[in-house]
Amino acid sequence: MPPQGKALATHQRLAFTKLQGTGNDFILIDALAQNLLEGAWSRFAPLWCDRRRGVGADGLLLLYPSSVADYRMRIINADGSEAEMCGNGIRCFAHYLFTRFCPSQSTLTIETGAGMRRVHRLNPTATQIRVEMGTPRLARQEVPMAGEPADEPVLDIPFPVEGYPSLTLSAVNTGTPHAVLFVNEPLETFPLKAIGRAIESHPLFPQRTNMQVAYRLDSHRVQVRPWERGVGATLACGTGACAVVVVGYLTGRVARRAQVLMPGGELEVEWDEQGVLWLTGPAVEVFEGTLSLEAFPTETPIAPIGLPAVAPPH
């Protein structure tokens, strides 16, 4: 029996909600409320996320039902690639759920590509969310990062790239892969675009990687500029904030609990004694709207997974 619901291609207009957490902004599509099937979202994401020709965002958040949690979240980056997890995105996702469907609940479970995550409302308006981010994966092969020894952490290793021969890098997976560079000079002068691009697509990272450049202020505060895989420079990165605290603790730079100062605002990260990461920060709704699919033509018809393509309207 074919899946029940509507194909994305049959829609001319699609409702969305724009949300942001510490400046990391997202277009949320409620596929559950609109009875949408799994669509080829990667074709539309670059168009909708374009800040000149579309709504403008760092990525799409897709809300679907789940058989193992309260809800399921998919994340499509601005370039159309899919991310396993997003720390700022899941807070925005949780804000939407708490304010729309679960006004009396304080905790929800959300299925992600990195596993199930718990989210906790910290105030009545759900503008402060605490996320149980799981345990970091530290072995090189778990990042994943090519090379040996595959079963040991990658901490402060020399990592020269063209034009920058003296870089040192650490790597960890906090739901998505991250390269972390601690530097000794203010971040304003760091060549984020050049180095971010080089490291994101470096052949040692088979799935590409996010990159965080960090500057230690003291043992409880660290300044960070993020470069996100499939997006580029952003104002904040939640999984990246977690990665910085993990690497900072393992290398003796920061405590298990620290404030991470990013261009878009401040996040709190705690790596507890049981090895679980916790991320706390803001999430707010910016506006609602509707997308006209006819304004965003694609080269091929959009079809849900498992169904034949539907011809676009004439």
C-alpha cells in the first residue's frame, strides 16, 4: 500500500515558520500538520534558504511523526545536504512543539539522525531550552576522520593547509563531525572563510566536517566563530559549542561547564560526570509565512520517497 499523505509536488503553497536560536536561523516545515510525505527537500533547500531570492536561512527543519519518540526532526542544510543533528535547530524545533502542540509539557523526546534527544522547557514561553545532546564520540574513526590510530582521540595534532602551515587541530563528533582549532590571538583577525573551506572539504574528513575556531577567555568562558558544513560561516553552532567544550576540557583549557560566546549570542554547555553533554540556550519564533512553490522551479519534478514523480503544473 502506498504511503498516505500528499506529495510535495502537489502543493502550490506551503506554510512555514521562521525561527532562530542565537542567530542560527531556520525554516521549519510542519509536514505532520500539512500531511506531507517524505519529499526531495534537498532540491528546494538552496532556493528557500537563499537570503536574496528566498526566505533566507541556514537550513530547513522538517517535522515528521516518529515511531520511537514524540516527534522526528530532519535537518537540511542550505546547500541541500542533510545533517544528522543541529543543537540550535533542535532548540528551535522544541520551541515550536512546546508552543504549538505541547503547552503543558516540560520535556519531549525527538528522533534525529544522531539518535533520540530529550529537550526540556526552562520557562513558560519555551524561549530557553535545555537539550540532552548525548555522549561525544572521540575516536578518530568515529568522527569520522581518516588516518591512524583509528581508535584514539585526535587532540592538538599539526594540521597544515595551503597557506597556513602552523595550524593545530582536534576532532570530535557531538552529533555531527567537528574540527576544533584553539588559537592564541583574537578571533576577529582569523581567516575563517579560507581555513573553514579548506578544512570542511579536506580529504581526511570523508563526510566533510564543521569547524570551530576558539579563543579561551578563562576556564569557564570561550569565544568561538563557527564554520558549518554545507552552510559556511554562521552566527552560532550548538553541536560546535559542545565540541569546543569537550576538546577544551580534554586539553586542559576549560572546565566541564562553560559559557560559549558566539557572534549570535551565548550558549551554556555542560559535559557531566556521566559523559552526557547538555546544551542550553535561547530559541524564538520570528514569523510565519507561506511559500509559493511555483516561484521556485526546479529542474526535475519533486516526488516523495517511494512514489513516482508528479509532473509539475502547466
